[in-house]
Amino acid sequence: MTFYNEHSKVWVSVDCIIFGFDESKLKVLIGRRQMDPGRGEWSLYGGFVAADESIDEAAKRTLSELTGIHNIFMRQVGAFGKVDRDPGERVISVAYYALINVKDYDEKLRREHEVEWVNINEIPQLYSDHNEMVMKAWKLMKQKMRTEPIGFRLLPPLFTLTQLQRLYEAVGGEEIDKRNFRKRIKDMDFIEKTELIDKLSSKRGAFLYRFNNKAYKEDPNFKL
Amino acid sequence: MTFYNEHSKVWVSVDCIIFGFDESKLKVLIGRRQMDPGRGEWSLYGGFVAADESIDEAAKRTLSELTGIHNIFMRQVGAFGKVDRDPGERVISVAYYALINVKDYDEKLRREHEVEWVNINEIPQLYSDHNEMVMKAWKLMKQKMRTEPIGFRLLPPLFTLTQLQRLYEAVGGEEIDKRNFRKRIKDMDFIEKTELIDKLSSKRGAFLYRFNNKAYKEDPNFKL
DNA sequence: TCAAAAGTGTTAGATTTACACCCATGA
DNA sequence: TCATGGGTGTAAATCTAACACTTTTGA
């Protein structure tokens, strides 16, 4: 297949922007880079695409390698391909964002990989073009969260309406009116009120809600 | 740099979804593939990313190679990376969509490259995953066209309001109320009415408008 | 004279926004 | 008893959607 050989091959990697939500803050998992070039710099977690896997598979593998979690919600951010983006060699990277419930991430595993949850608004300078990736991922995720019920991936299975509101505030970057927010939630039958009450976050206690995906599929009228 | 060598390299190509607008229809440039594998199949126009150029540069080069036009508006669609997407070798492709004014494309050059404008709703089966690329490009372009004034790239510098409306109808895939549409246009001061009249499309003649980018930058309140 | 496209306002309904107080409880 | 977060409704303003007729002119 000489046709291909007129051209040059490059390394292709994936980089993951893993979003979490905790203490009313949107967070991203970053760590100190463990390899040259750029050893010690803050960086996203990534890996190379192998010969026998698709880019999506590589991202999925990288995500579960880091978190131990499978079936993570994940979407492609795009390809980043400036010639000198990697100081070592020519590497093209495809970024993915992922949403996980912080509680699902085993603390021990997190420390082993030496990654940390950092507030989206306090991200330090990162290796290469990773800041750009984070910003684009945030923008895309924000957009998607308005029209698709993906935010629940960042919450525990049971959550209070205040938690849900704080999540949307953190992602959107602005405050939301409590009554208007709750009015909109009431219109969405797939966000179900349970009889359970959360007593951790307030003295009075707040009803816990759950997202019913089956009900959503039947009547997907999501808008926030 | 042995670290990189543990991993395998792949070819990276770009594929271009070039949108045009003519006869009230949204069109895409496709041609018969001139090389193996897949010779003779309908296909997007593409090319390989060279060692010394970014992916964006490769897309830009490919676009001007095909059209002879420089400074084409172009946005990345995403990376496509299934292992067997290319029947010959492992090739990852990054798709880009581009918007051009059909009139800017020299007919002779178009015939030389043996590409044709095909209605978006009549795209045949294309090589590899190119249909998927087209659909994703269309979706992204549609979204962007609602909130950013990129549609003018598909029109001549002077256009009638009916042309503009037909464009939005073709891209959005549904009819728009003429009066409501014109009302919204009137609110946008950067869409300027000229004193010129187009007599080609109607007996009565219609005023020609132009998009004033400088005025848009000063007050970017676009929404359609 | 008629066919074909250009141009023009109003109204009802839906959606969005702003806004303030009482409740239940644990400390 | 008081501080904290939970929970609730209404009214004004804005936005959206539906809708029909007159104008101009070339054939």
C-alpha cells in the first residue's frame, strides 16, 4: 500500500477532562505529569491510542485505568494538532470530557495515581495545550447540560433539589432563582421525588430526588 | 525519546465537508474517490496531515487546493477513529466543515477536481464513515448558525432577504414565517439595507442587503 | 390582466423573570 | 430562641407564533 507511505505517521493520544462536583463546585481531575517531557507539570490524564483500538476505546480504557470505573459518560471534545504542542515529538491528541460522581472514585486509587480534584475556576497552568482543552470541554459540557439530562452523572443516585441547583449554578457560572428552578424541575416527570429525606445538609431535612432514565426516554422534554 | 516508541504511530488525514448554497438548497461538495482503496466511490475531499503542519493547516491547505479559495471559514467537526474505518490502513481522520459562496468556486477548477454540489438531502452512500461526518458537520453548523452570523459566508456579498430566509430554511430543515423572520432581521443593525435592487429573482425587484462585520463586532446581538 | 415575488403589523398565547415570606429543626 | 437551609405562588414583562393582504412589474 505504497500510497499511504508517501505521508508520515504521527502518534495519537487521548487526554481526559474528568469533571466532578463537590461542595457546590465543579472540579476537574489533574495531576503532576510523571514522564518527560514536562515531568512535574500539572496535566490532564491521558494515554496513547493503540494500534488495535479506536480513539473512543482508548479514551474509555484510559478513563477506567485512572478511576477503576467502567461505563463512564464521555464525549469527544475535539482533536488538538498544533505541530509543537508536545515538546517531545509530534503528537496529535484527541480530548474527551467525562462526568463522574466524585463518590464513585475510590480515594485510595486517586492517591495512587496522584491526581487531584481542582475547582474549575482555579485550574493552574497545565502542560502543553491542556488548558485550552479544559476550557473547550467545559463550554461543550455546559451546552449539552442545558438540553440533555447528563448532569445527574455528577450527582449521587439520590440528590436534593438544592444540590441539583448548585450543580447547574457551578456549571453555568451564574446564580439561579430557586423558585423558578424548582418550577422547571416539577415540569419534568422523570425527576422523581422520593419519600426519603436528606438530613445531612440541613436541620429541617430535604426531600431526595432521583433521575428516572426510563421515564425520560418515554418523554424526553428536558430543558434547563 | 524511547517513551513514545512503545506506542504505535498512525496516519492522520483531514476530510472536508464543504457547504454551499444554491437554488434554495444546502449543498455539499463530493466527488468520486480517485485512489485505492475505495476507488470510484462517492467521497468527501481530503488529504493527509504532513509532518510539518498542524491539523488546521492541513485542512486549510486541502480546502484551498480543491477550491483555489483562501481564508475559507472552517471549523473542526471532530476526530473519527474506528480501527477499520479505512479499508486499507489504520487512518484517523479529522473532519472539518467549511462554508463557501458557490459563485466563488471556479467551475473549471471544480470540473478538474471532478467534484459536484449535491443537495444535503440527496447525499448518496459515501466512502467509509463520510456520511457520519457530513451529518455531524451539518448538525454543528446548524447550531452555530443560530447564534453566530456565519451564514453570510454561503451568500454573495449582496443578498435579498428572501435569499437569506431560504438559506436558514435549508439549513434548519423547516419553513420560517416571512414576517417574523424579517422582524428579527430589522433588529440586527449589522444587516444593512442598501439602495440596490435585485431584479433577477422577481419582477418587482427586491432590496439587497449586506452583512457589516464591523458593526456586528460593536454590537454582536445575533439570534435567529 | 395576471402570475410571481416583495413587502408590511397586530394580537393571543407562552415563556421568562423578579420577587418575599413561612417552616422545621438542631444546636 | 435563633440561625440555617427547605419550601412555596403571583404578576409583569418579554418573547414567540400565527396570520392576510397590498404592491410592483414583466410577460
